[in-house]
Amino acid sequence: MPKQVSAQHPTPRRSPARSVADSGALARAFRRHAAGVTIVTMAGPRGPVGFTATSVASLSERPPLVSLALSVRSSIAPVLEASETLMVHMLSEGQHELAARFAQPGADRFGPPTRWRALPGGEPLLLDAAVWLLCRIRRRTVEGDHHLVVAEVLDSQTGRAEAPLVYHDGAYGTVQTTSAGAAAAGTAPASTAPASSARARATLVPSVPVLSAGGAGPRPGAGEPDGTIGDGDLSIRGAR
């Protein structure tokens, strides 16, 4: 009698995960993510270049490394591809106009009122930044539609302690530390409690919106009239 063989049903193969988000979903999501604002500068063959970035992040302590991203379609991308060094400037409260200038396509970013000087290696140093990092580029790769850069910190300055400039949902603001109890009562002035206090809390204080109430005015990194994108990174360029 022939031996019966049970039917073998192949294990269904899982189809690769597909993104269900539209092309602007990530940018819109990161507009909701409050991030510190920096300006990255480099020495280019035709003079200094720079762009506003919220993508700068600490990566390693030993050696000291930072990472950042810039669109491959940015007008600054060729300079980034050729540069050996760059400067990272961490902005403070009240420097929203400087941040907007370095994110606006076509702006004269290093003209007045921007105050800067060249370091011995040619790197453009913004004089009004309380904190800056001089970095040597160690690695750059293209990931998706952005350059991903890893850079080693060669020198730095940590100046006066100031409230940071923060970008969130299309507006620049800052973070202030207040006493939780006094803040609840609405009576505490900014920075009345030390950051180490158990009752302290951080509050995001809106500053100047990127867009005016009527929707006019420059939007950092929004793009040139010919359709090219600006030089701000992903969250700066995110659409409403």
C-alpha cells in the first residue's frame, strides 16, 4: 500500500516592510521635536559658507565626535564634500535672526550684521556664539537624500552660560528653568530655581515665529524660486 505523504504547505514569506508615510511625514514629525539650533560653517573656495542645523548631535566622548546632516541637493553640499574641517556654533536665546539668516536661501549670510573672523585654518568663526566647536571631518556618507557627517572635535569654547535657542513647530524659542510650585502659581520669574533643584522644571518659551501671522516672509530652507531646496536641515525645512 503506497505511503501517504501529507501535503507540505510552504511557510508564507513575509513581505518587506513598506513605508506608509508620505515623503513629507518625517519632516513634519521632526517639526514637533524641540531641538537646539546651531550654525555650521566652512571655508569654501569662493569664501565662507554656513547653514542653520538642528541635526548636530554628540556621538562619542572618547574620541570626542559629533554628527550632522545636510541635503545632497543643498548649494553647500559641494563645499562639505571637499572640506577637511568645519565649525559648529551653538546659538543662544535672542539669536533667532542669525539662525534665520543662515537658513534663508540667497541671503548674504556673512555680510553685516553678522560678526565673524577666519581662524588660522580658514574656518569662519561667528563671534557672537557663546559656544563653538572646531571639528575635523572623519567620515561622510550619503544616506538617503542627505550627507551624514561624523567629525572629531579639535578645539572648543564654552563661554558664558545663556539660555539656548530652540526650534519647535516653525518657531524659535528658548528653555527657561523655573520653580514648579511658583510656576504653577504663575508668579515665578525666569530662572528662579537652579537646574539641579528637585522642584525645577524646564519650560519652552516661544520666541519669534519663522512665518509671520499672515504667512509672508522668509521660511528658513524653504527653497529658491527655481525649486531648489534651501540649506537648513530636515526639521528646519519641514512643511506645515
